[in-house]
Amino acid sequence: MKKGMKSFIVLLLTFCMVASLAACGGDKNGDETGKTNTGTEATEKTNNDGEGEKKDTPTDTPAPTPTEAPKKITTIKYGTHYVQGLDPHYVDSATGEFVMQENERQARLAAEEKILEELGVVFEYVQFDGNTTEVLLQSVFAGDPVCDIAVLWGGSEYTVLSQNVCQKLDDYAYIFQNDPEVSWMLDDKLFGHYYLLSDVVRYMQRWPLVYNISMIEAVDSLKDASGNTIYPNTLFDEGKWTWSTFKDYLEKINAYYANDNDIHAYDTDFRFAAYSAAYAGGGGIYGADGLMVNTENTKKAMAYIKELWNAGLLTESFGTYDDGWTPVWTENCTQFREGRTVFTDCGDWLVGWAGSVASERGESIGIVPWPRADYLDADSEDYRQVITMNDSLCLLKGVDKETSELALKALALFTKTYQCELAGVDTMDEVKEANGAKQAASYNLDIFNENVGESILNSFIYITNQLPNGGDYSELLGMRVLWEEAIGKDLHGLGSSYDVAIEEIYGKFDEKISSMVEILSKEGVNDTAAPTVSKIGDWAVIPVGTDIKDPIWNNFISAIDGVEGTYDTSKMEPEFNSPETDSKVTQTYTPDMFNVVGQYNRMFKAYFSDSAGNRGYCTISVIVYDPNNKTAPTVKASTETVFIARDTDVASINWVEAGAITEAKDADGLDISANIKPDASVLDTTTVGTYQVPITVTDYVGNTTTVTVTVEVY
């Protein structure tokens, strides 16, 4: 929404509320004519002759009813990287239409009305102008926080916390702890304090265990004596869905599809299988109980994953990246969508797509909790379904205590109202129950399957209710990659066993935690953001003999720090590339090459450091030319007609790709095809016809050559 329109709406809401409150206070006990009634009701009885007779007239004049003071209106700034998903007033600039789905928009409008009515709060939605981590750091460092409540995109939390721009929420925890309706919003303590909040009700894990119902129904060995399929959800309902049961289940699937190399029992991304197994076995990575990577239960879970791996029951047919152990991202979800694996741990945002594609093939999919360790009872509190965090919220430093408290009260009331309005219920306790079937169906899970649909829905609701109890924060705190490497290298035979590896690197986890605790114990902001360095144009074009400290580099390199501002290239710290430092480079570069005419691709990395020691860089390609060159360029034009489609933008035509110019070089052989310019005045692409078009090529000194090509507009 445009700023003016948003301000108008805020003023309009404020005016309406103030007017309404003033009116209520003015004739709170008044009748329809606006007369003020007294404490003992005074009435007028009209006789036939028109004379009025007053009865029960009080002897004393009553005191007037006091007028209620208008409620104070406070604007709370609610900042985000994606304002379209937050602001119900946001409209598409091109169409003028609201972009938010209408049911969500109406629920948010109702929530806005609620916080205005009860707390006198109006939200002002703020779109971050740039990367969240940089915007927040810069604004808090300057003592002018960009907003009061900030949305942190999932994965940015570690950076934001390490910048120490978030307030501790300990003093305000009561707002959530004292209200069961919103207690779920307050995330666990991290490093001894509350910092983060959630405002999205989660219905599914980030990487749930899903399966193809139709492919399971084809396996004869998974049927009972009556010929009925034994579904995973049935086993779960009966308390039999354990690690050993899952292994046996996968063995039967593998045996059935053994002759089809394209179908696997459980082709998955081991990272998310191991992640779920850890929590299903009573272990974990880093959650409310702290660091758990080396607990006995976590080690047992990793041993189980390796057991499935060694038996060929957990596979990774889609390959890894160059390091040899990191799985190709989401490729397992593609395998599942295309019907090449019966089970997988699928990204929640891809489950619905998989269900839709399966339906087109006449198949359907289900969801089941990750099986529990055999040493845990079905109702054990240690048996959990893991949930990783999505977007979080924090309260920025620099916001005064009164505003902070009010902002969090408004956020709690807004969120509760929005969720209830959206679900069409009165309490948060009813929200998940009311939305369970709808959410499951939205993921295209076959909850209407006559054999197992009800059980799938029950599993979905079970997972939904488990989520608040299994939170893991290792990803958002920068710890998970260490753990992933330990299990990944173990499975791929590239390192020590998990038990040994995790003990070897345990100190690195401790270092991360200790470092964060130290940062968060300080009052000031911690600048962790490196300067943003970018190139201006594809090539830096310089005359021979240019020095690396020459101001000319400012024309080709931009360096901006979120806290310290724009840097001059005099602060540049160049590192020249070689095949050892850059695989795309075929020769070793040195500063001496500035004295030799030539074209040097990816010549050096332009580094810039800020006062906090953060370094940023970009890679610069360089063209060195002879400023004393007086020879016109060599240009070869096609003798064939060049065909250009009607209404083509002349400025968008690449004359080399179009075949008009086959060569454009300066006297030293440098490619100058980027400096081709046609005479657009003689080429009218809106009109079909044949044109003789002069094309001029200019070298880096300014010498020119003009050729003419035949262009036919068709």
C-alpha cells in the first residue's frame, strides 16, 4: 500500500474510534432524542388537551454523566521482508487489487479492529529496504530501529542474534505464559533467555515422512491373512510403528520391487531422516534441553540410520554435491513425486505437489509419524516428531519498555484473534481441531481413502499436536551443518564413525554456544555483516599502466557497509586469482598485467573490510587497453540479410547473436563487440520492410568504424 493511503487509513480509524468513544461518553444513558435521563426517570404524559403532566420529578438536580476520555492511539511498527504477506491493506500496484487471499485478509482486518478496540494499537507495516540482517543491524546501530516487531525469515535468526539487535523477552514472558491461548508463541529459551517468538500455527513438520499408498497396496507381503493391506498408519494406531517394524516393512517393499531398478523402498535425504530419527529416539541436536548431539539416544538413532543405509533400505540414488556427502537438494522429493520411491522425507512445501501428481497417475499419498525407537513406549514423552523453525519474530533493541510491552500484548491479541477468525472458532484450543482435515486435504493427503483415510487424518493431527513439543533450533543457530557433516561422512565412508566424529567436533558446538553467550551478554550491537561489494558492469576497462590504488576503480566497483556506509576503492584489498584460488581461471594473474594490453577474466577479488573485521568481496574481470591507439577498429559485417521480428525493441537486439556483426576488435585484438551501436533512426521495427542500417563500433579510446547491414523486419 502506498504510504499516503496507509496513513489515511490509520487516521480514519483513529478518528472513528475517538468520535465513537466521545459519543458514548456524551449520551451514554440518553434516549433516542438525545435527552439525558436523570437518576429517577422523568417522563411526560400528554393529555387530550395537549398539556403535559410531569410525574416523579426529583427534588435535586442530578450530576451530569462524565464524558469518557478518548483512548490513546499508539502506532506499532511491524516490519517484514515480505509485506504482502502481512499487510491486509496491500494492493498490487498494477491491478489495484488486494493481493492477500480474502479469508486471510478479513481475519487480519478483524484482528486489527480487536487490538484497536482493546489496546488502542494500530499496526504500521514496514517493508525492509534490503536484506533483513543488514537493515536491522544498520537501524539499531544508528539508534533508530526500523520497526518495533521484526519478522526474521527462517534461517536468518543466527545472524540476527549474533548481531545482538534483539531484546531479551524475559520481562515480557508473562504476556504469553499467563495466557494458554498464546503460550505457544513464546519460543524456548536460547542461551539462557527468551529472544524469539512464533506467530504461525504449524500443521506439519518441515520434512515429514510420507509414502505412496498405491505402491504399498501392491505389495503382497504387506497384507494380513484376509488379504487386507497393513498400512503404516494402522501399525502406528496399534502402537507397533517402531524402528524394527519400519525396517521389516522396508525389506518387504525392497523385495517386491527388486526387479525394478527405478523404484526404491526409501529413497531420501539422509539429513532429514537422521534428524527425525534423533527426536523419535529420545535424542536431538539442539533444542529446549540444550545440545544433544552426543547423547546416547542420539547415537543410537544415528546407528539405526546407518543400519538402514548399510542394508540398502535407506538410499540416495540422486547423488551428492562435489564434497561427496551433501545430498542434492530436494531431489528425493522429485523421486517421490514421480513414483520412484515408496517412502521419503519430503519438504512440506512440496508434499501437495507430490500428492497432485500422484493423483494424476491414479495413485495417492499418506503421511505417518516417524517411527519410534523400540526402547521407548508409544506414549513416552521422549518420542517426538521434530519441528524446525520457520520465520521468527523478535523485539528490536532501542524500543522503550512501555512500547515494547504494548507491542507484545498487541501481537499476542492480534495473533490469537487472527487465527480464531481464520478457523471460524472462538478459542485457540479449537483452531487445530477445526483446521485439521482442511489442512491435511490442502496437502493432497488421501484422508478420504476408504481403507486408511481416517487413520491418515489421525496421524496428521497427532503430528500437528506434537509440533510444539519437539522444537529444534540447530539450523537457525548455525549448528546443524556440523552435525550433518558428521553423519554424512560416516554414511559415505569419508570419515570416522558418527560416535567418534561427534566427540572430535563437540568442541566446535561449544565454541558456537560460548561465543553467542558472550555476544548476547553485552549491551552494544555486534557488527557481523560484511560490506556488500559488487561490480559495476561486466568488465573493468582501464588504460595500460593503471595502478590498483587509482580512483578509476570507483567506476567499476561498489562497496557499501550497512553500518559504516560507502567505501572508496582506496580501502580495497585485492587478491589476484590463479587456478589454485579460482577454478574458472586458467592462468595466474599479477598486478604487473595492468601494464600489458589484454583481456583478463576473473582477474582479482576486490576485498573490503569494515572496522569490525568483516570482509566482503566480488570478483573483477579486467580489460587493459592502449590509450595511445589511433587505429580504427576492425569490424566484419555479414553480407547476408539479418531478419528482425516486427515490434522488436532495437535497444534489445544483440547484433552479434543476430548475425549482423561477425567480428569487432580494436587494433590490439581486444573484443569490443559490447560497443556496437546501430543508427536506430533508419530502422523502424514497427513497420515490415527492408532497411540499410549503419552500425558503428567504438573502441576503448574512441576510435570508430561504421559498417552497413541489410535488415529485414518481418
